[in-house]
Amino acid sequence: MVPIKYQIVGEEDYAFVVEIDNSGKFVVQDGTYTTEPPRSGQLSSSQEADILGAIEELGIPLQHDMPEGASAFQAKMIIGEKGKSVTYPFWEGALEEDPKLNKLVRLLELL
């Protein structure tokens, strides 16, 4: 598995973080002002194949800067091993503009 970290920060102290390590173990932290305890688990072979396929489809992500004056959630995805990773910041509107990015994000949000 390719390590991946997906993080959203929004209004009202909302935060959502998914981290998957190279062995397929994941931790999901989903919190607002009423914090939820983290969930963790192991990706199934099907989940791992779907996520790896979506990463491969995405390729080198396009940059999706937030338009001036827009207010939306901002997200960041880090894909790859430390020292060889790609960091990709984007805003929630990018999910409508980039179906490949949207596919990967939705797979991560299902964990």
C-alpha cells in the first residue's frame, strides 16, 4: 500500500483526517465541537485495490487553488513514503472540477 494522509479543516473547528500506512492499517479522526473517538482498522484487499487504483488514475494531481472570495473547506492530501511524498492542497470545489480526485476522496471518506 502507498501511505496516504487526507486532511480537511473547516469552520467551527471541524476536522477530518484519514491516515493509511504502508501495511494498509488506517486511522480515521472525525471531529467537531463534539469530538468522536478515532476509528481504526485494516483495509480489505478490495479497499486497498480500489484506493491504489484511484491513486494511479489521479496521477500527478492538478493544483486547485481556492478562488478569491470563496469560503469553503480546505483539504490536503499527502501521498507516498516520507521523503518521497507529494503534498497536494485543494479546496472542496475541486471535487466537482476533478472527477479523479473526487473518486479518491470518496473512497477515503468511506473508511
